[in-house]
Amino acid sequence: MPCKARIDAPGALNHIIIHGIERKAIFKDNADRANFLERLGRIVSETNTGCYAWVLMTNHVHLLLKTGVTPIATVMRRLLIGYAVSFNRRHQRHGQLFQNRYKFFLCEEDV
């Protein structure tokens, strides 16, 4: 069964949670964290996506992103696939790094 489509409108504020598969670590050291943050910074800059907050935990990540012209699905695909390939090469492993799809919550902004 296909996944439900997500609401993805320009200007939407999104709380995104990414979990490691089987609650395993997605960051083994500071080099992994730096790699993830460098990718995140480059991708949000290239796609004009606002990044208001991020938290890197050992086995999961929280992001607060504001959709620009590029859909959040495209931003997340570039970020997660690129990071997973890099992580797997560096740590000589194969297979999935992330659990299912990322969780996605629309947030209200105080104006």
C-alpha cells in the first residue's frame, strides 16, 4: 500500500524526526556529526530551505525546517540518501541506516 502524501506547501514550518534502524546509532563519532551537518547546511542553502533548529542524538535527529521552493521530500531525500551512503562506506557496512520514513509534523508559527 502506498504511503499517504504529505502536506508540503512553500512557507510551511516542519518538525522532522529521523530514527536509526532498530534504534542503532546513526552517529558513531564527531566526524559523522560534522558530515551530516555539512550536508544539511549545503542542501538547505542550495534549496533555499530555512533551518531554524537541529538536534543530533546518537540514534535520531530532530530538524525544524521551513519549506522553500524545493519540496521537503526532495530536501530530505538528498540529505538522507547522501548521508547513508557516506556512513555505510566509512563504517564498512551495508543496508538501511534509517527506520522507515522520517516523521513529519506541521508546526504553527507565532506571528
